[in-house]
Amino acid sequence: MPLNRRRFLALALGWPVVASAATSNATLNSQPIDLVETLLSRAHLPRYSNEVWLLINDQESTLSVYRGDTLVELFSPVSLGRSGAKTQRVMGDNVTPLGEFRINRFNYESRWHIFIGIDYPTPAHARMALENGIYSQRDYEAYFDYYRRYGHPPQNTALGGAIGVHGIGSADPDVHSRYHWTQGCVAVTNEQIERVVQLVDIGTRVVIG
């Protein structure tokens, strides 16, 4: 594997990166790379021809279900976090995290009717948190220790957790149609979330951005 691809993979997965003497000074003088934004540049392409995946467009407030390149369902408007959507989210800021995720759980007894959980924060979010000073080195190592032990990311670090796609439960449909009102999740109507769960499964890819 070429050096630049190996280094990129190491960053994405949180592996240690050894810089050469020729590149170390340039690295020290540069701003941290927005790794999530870099990954998103390739996330809008299907992984294979009949892949079922979700695309949540934060600019258009839509949720699209695709099979490969074919649009299967389009839901609009969806509600995002009250503070918008960003690549770097921290606990309590009401921001919807941008990025590429996988569905890892379903809750059919949620107060929001049905909750589809995603694997936020991803290793890329953890890496960015370290580079931006949100995670200490100890926090960063603890993140991966938890991930290796339990098979999913911790939900109670400085980056927060409990992010997913859900219905509105008993909330006001008019508020949902007019405002972004969640604490960071993506909300659709109860009828729409019932349709979404018919189309997705554990491991389905979810792209927010």
C-alpha cells in the first residue's frame, strides 16, 4: 500500500502515525485536518450496486434511502439538532454530527416512537477530538480500549452519544415541520420512521452531510 494511503488509513482508524523528519515540521505548522470532512468526500457513493444506505442532507433537511444509485424513498423535511450540523460535536451542544456511520441498534420502545441508533462517535471523530484538544491522550486511548472491549463506541465521553434517527413520538408535528428541534439526532415523523425501519438493518450505512 502506498505511504499516503497507509497514513490516511492509520488516521481514520486511530492508529499511531509515524511522520518522517521531512514531514514533521510541516505537520507541526499546519492546522489539524478535518478527517470527517475528508471521509465524507467519498461517502456519498454506494459501496456496491445494490447497497441500501441512507443519506441525510443537512443543507436540504432531507433523508433519502438509496439502493445503490437508485433513490428508493425521500423524506422531507427532517429535523436536526437545534444548533445545526458540524463535523465536530461535543456533549450537550445540540449539534448533529456529520460523518459516515453504521446502524448498530434499534429501540422500539423509545419515547420517540422508534429509535435507530448509529455508531457515533466514530474513530474519525475520536481522532479529531484528540487533535482539537477535546480528548486528552488518555481519553483517546480509553475510547479505543472501550471500543475493542464492547464492539461499539463509548457514549459518555466529551463527544456525547445516543445519536440516531427517530420519530417524533408525542411531540408537536407542526414544530417538527418548521424547526430543527432535536438535541443532535435526526427526526422524521412517526409514519416515516416506521417506513425507514422496513428498509434498513444492523450495519446499514448512514451518511450525514
